[in-house]
Amino acid sequence: SENKIPNKKANLAAVCAEEMTVNIIKFGGKSSNWIDINLCLEDDLLRLRIRDNGVNFNPLDYENDSDEFDIHGIELVKKISKSMNYIRAIDMNNTIITF
């Protein structure tokens, strides 16, 4: 609120940070031993950057393979964010989510 970020946008960023972090913890592999989360305000955009040293995983390539209607995790993040980008650099997953 100090930076005049609307509550809805702040809540979306928090939900996405939680969902992506849970995914890293569950599926990052034994090599995943740290997660770096950064939230940056640029004009009216929020950028959430999440880095981890887990197994190589591009969330943009993920597709839910269940027949059940169950939106959670990465599918939820894709639906509620403006954009999502990924790059693997220096053996780290780097995901940038914009709101």
C-alpha cells in the first residue's frame, strides 16, 4: 500500500509466488536447495522474478495432462498474470511473471 499497488494486483503476485514456490519444492529435484524471489515495481507493472537451482524446467511448456477440471499451480499462474517468461541461465531456472 505504501507504493500504491492495488490490493488485487498485490494478491495476484502473492498467489503466484506461493504457487511457483510450491512447485519448485515439490518437483525441483534433490539439487534444488535455494529459491530467490524478487518483486519489482516498474511504473504500473509488477514483475515477479523467481530463480531456483532445481532441475531444468520451463513452466511455459507445461500443460495439465489431467482430464479433471483442476486449475492450480502453473496453470493458475498463467491465467492470472499478464505475461510469463522463462530462461535457463547459469544452471538456474529464471521465471519472470508480470502483473
